[in-house]
Amino acid sequence: MIPQYYKEMLSHKSVIRQISEYGAARAAEVGAENVFDYSLGNPSVPAPAAFTAEMQRLLAEAEPVALHGYSPSLGIAAVRAAVAKSLAGRFGLPYETRHIFMTSGAAGAIAHALRAVCEPGDEVVTFAPCFPEYGPYVAGAGLRLRYAACLPDFQPDLDSLAAQITPKTAAVLINTPNNPTGAVYSLESMRGLAALLRQKSAELGRPVYLISDEPYREILFEGVTAVYPASLYKDTLTCYSFSKSLSLPGERIGYLAVCPGCEGEKLLVDVCGQISRGTGHNCPPSIIQLAVAKVLEATADLGVYETNMRLLYDELTALGFECPRPGGTFYIFPKALEEDAVAFCERAKRYDLLLVPSDSFGCKGYFRMAYCTGTDKVRRSLPALRALAESYR
């Protein structure tokens, strides 16, 4: 018999995916060039040439078993060592191979992190608006997700977080640079968050872990710097993906990094290997691990995202939309021109503008635009945005 839990999930499918599928069908009708699809965060720029060259070299020169055989449960040791060395050099923390667990993207890292530091029935707190899939990630681990609020500029509201932490709280899940808002948490915010977690951990007599979801770490705009959360709070599990930095979402490659000095650091990575046995993770592809190990500090040409952000931010604010300026990522999160964001996004379809309403992100009245597309298409979408705004006047 099909479990009721999964049958109920069918009525709560990903809104982002549904809009993206609508966009594909609409493009078949009127031409892709005429559909301004801002739904799916699918990187549009090519992977770095160095990554492609390394893949070609591996295919031409490496032993087939090394490329296509199973990797060890924790990931290929040389790759884990390379990741640790890169993190230590960049962020000044003494990472070693034993702190790194290779995963199928940031989603795989979060899935392992939740199970590694939480017991079924525990609670996890995150800030809304947030990535909608946090709900299934947390529920799938047998946990309860609670939501703290953000401030109007989408910085974390630490008073709201404090109110949401209970004796059942095992972890706080954050995402900076943030999807869906584009906000980059400030040093002041992160210092306050670390202090609050230390206080709550002392009160509870055990650590409240910080799970830091960082797939957009490298996408920062001019004048913006990002804090590495683990540098401020030792009980941090960092979840990373190369999907955005290297434009490799389909390769599903990332890692979980246990902060040196973290409570349980000697066991956590080994525990992740055992979690894989029950989740069917069983390590990511060998060839992709080997290839990314050679380009850990390279990125795709990410500059197009800032160009697109400026075009959209300037146009949206000129049209009267309320919108904090993004500090990174390839998302912008304006306030809709009516209270019902779903109705607003349905109206936008009249102009072949595909926008994602904020309801599934955990708040009302906003919409997300994923501008990881060509700049020419962004420019051509501006008249549609103007027509949409004009329809409300």
C-alpha cells in the first residue's frame, strides 16, 4: 500500500517545478525567446574551461575503475583532503580530511547533517522566507521545522529566533547568501546569531548545532563580503554544493564539512557514512569528485548575475516595487503589487512573465525572480514587467 505521507505530498508539489514545466510547455507554443521564465534557479553560464579540460583528461588517461567504480563511503580520500586544504587556506580553520564528507550536492549534505545531529522528534529552526524544500528535508528525517522571522531587509531577526528555540531544538538551519531573497547576512547578524546559539546551548546543557547551507557562497556582488559561519561558531556543519559556483547542478556534487572543534567531530563524518546506508546515498560519482578536486577555487563566469540583478533592481524600483537590493545569489524578492502573491503571479503569465509566489517560501505577498538567464533576455523582459505594473494602475 502506498504510504499516505507520500500521497499527501502529491498535493504539495514544488511550485517552482510546476511553473518551470508550464514555461517549457508555453515555450513550445510561442517560442522560448518569447517566454520570460524566472522560475528555476538553473545556472545559465557554462562550467569553467578548466573543469571541462580535467574531465576530458580523466576520460583519456585515468584507469576506468578509478573513474567509474564506487568511491569509498565517505568520498575519495584525496578529494576530501583537497577540500579540507582549500577550506583551511580560505577560512583559517584547521580542517583535515576527517572533517569532510562528500555528498550529492548541498541537498545531500543537509540530509546527512540533519540526521547526524538530530533525533526523530527533535526540532529544527530556520528563517522565513526560506528554500521550500527545507520542509521535506526536515520532515523526511522525522523532525519538525519551526520558522523564525526576518527583518524587513531580510537579515535574521534574532529575537524571533530566540523565541522559537525550545528544549526540543537540535539545530538551526541558515542559508546565506540567501535563496529566495538574495540577502547576505552581515557580520553583525552572524556575531549575534553565534552569541545567541552559545547562550541557548549553555541553557540546554548541549549544543544547538548550526547547519549552514552555502551553495551561493561565491556569488557576491560589488562591495559585499560574506561571513563564513563556522569561523564564528564551532558547532557548525557546513553544507556546500558546486552547482552554482561551477555551474554543475546536474552533476550533483558537494560536501559536508564538520567544523574543527565541533562537538562530536571525531564521529560525525563516520556517522554520515552510516546514514548513507539507510538513505541509499552510497557516495556521489567518482569522476565528478576527481574533476572538481582540481578546480576547487575556480568559478564559472558569475559576473552576468550582477549585471542581471542591476537591470532588474533598477527597473523594479523605478516601477514602484518595494525590494531590498540583493547582495548575492541570482535571486531577487520584491513585494507583489497586491496582497495575494499567487494571483499576482497568475496575472504575470498574461505577459509571459513566469514568477514564483512567496507562499511556498514561508511568507505572503512577495515573489521570487531567478535571473540566472542571459542578459539579453532580461532586457527583453523589461517591457513585460512595465506592462504588468501598468495593469495595476
